[in-house]
Amino acid sequence: MTQQTLNFRLELASSKQDLDDACVVRSESYGHHLPGLYDVLRRPDAIDLDPATAIFLCRDKGTGRALGTARIQTTRTGHLLIEQCAQAPAQMKQQDRAEISRFSAIRGADPLVKLALWKASYLFCQAEQARWMIIGARSEALVRQYQRLGFNDIYDDRRMVRLAYAGGVAHRVLGFDVVTAERTWLAANNPLYGFIFETSHRDIQLFRAAEFARPSLVTSASNEHIKETSPS
């Protein structure tokens, strides 16, 4: 297997500072397109502080600056946030699922940041035995990006669904089959196959003492943070 060194490290958020930095990335990324959500996204919400939630953060190796982030919530502890607004098809609901949200990177970040975040999300869901990854896309450009990664609409009619926790903005809801991903990408000769499946990235660390890291996020957050609800 090929080894590749990245200019950044991707790790599980393990402190209040990590979570605050992830929120800065979110607000800068989403706030550029949705200015009304800029201030809301600067603060963690209840999902962020749930011990079952995984939050990945990319930091530049030289400066330590936060470059990108993604959040994963699984159905092992209940329903996904997105399923409050968009019900998964019956067959999908019979299997474990994970929602990928807060998927963002700052302007000018290394193009590999988002790809590394997706790889980490995929590997995490695989380890957690989640059959489906679900994500919302608010624009056709984002839909095309996720389709290149292997996502497809979960509804045949490609309907747009307004997500109450995302400022009521209409989203396409897309799903990714974790179990069949590798053989599907191989058969399709997907250009990203090598990066995801044939390259080892030591700078991508998925499970850095997660069971010890999460309580530090909860205990260091204020009650105001816990009560806040932010968009995806």
C-alpha cells in the first residue's frame, strides 16, 4: 500500500479548544453562503456535546490553524438529526445509519482537506458498522461533489427537503452505501479510489482516546452551549 504524507493532521476533537476551533471553521465556511447563520455556528450545540458524536478536525502542521471539520452522528444512540425532517426509506431504516454534517473547510485550504475528512468519515462509519452515510446538500454544485464521492439521492424523485435545523434551507438528501463502496468504486474506475483504498495516511487518526476525550468537551461547555441548536 502506498503511503502519503499530508500537510495537515486530521484527529478527533478532544478538548474545548478543538471544538471552538471547529465552530470557527463552520461559521466561516457556511457563513459565507448563509450570513444569517454565522453567529449561530460559532457555538457548539447539543449534538456536538453528545458523547456518541464524533467530530474530526484538520489542523495545519506548521501553524496549527484549523482548516476543516466534519461531524458524525450514528443511529446507535437514536434517530439522526436529519431524520426529524427527512425520513429514510423503509429498507434503509432497518440498517444502522450515520449522518455527516458540519462538513466544511476554510477558504484557501489544501484541496485534500475535504477528501481526507470524507475518507475519515467513511472509515469511521465502517468501523462503527453503519451501513449508510446520509448527508444533506443545499446546492446542485454540492450535490455533484457528493455524487463524485459515490452518494445518491435517497428519494427517487430527488425532492428537496427543508431542514429546520439548517435555517429552513431546502436540501437534497443523499445516501452512501458503506458496505458496497469499495467494489462499486473499483468497478467504476473512480479516480479517487487510490486515495481512499490504496493509500495509507498516518496523518489521519480516527480514534484518539475517544472514550476519554468526549467528557472534556461536555464538562467545559456552558449550559448555554448545550441548549443551543445550530444548523448542519
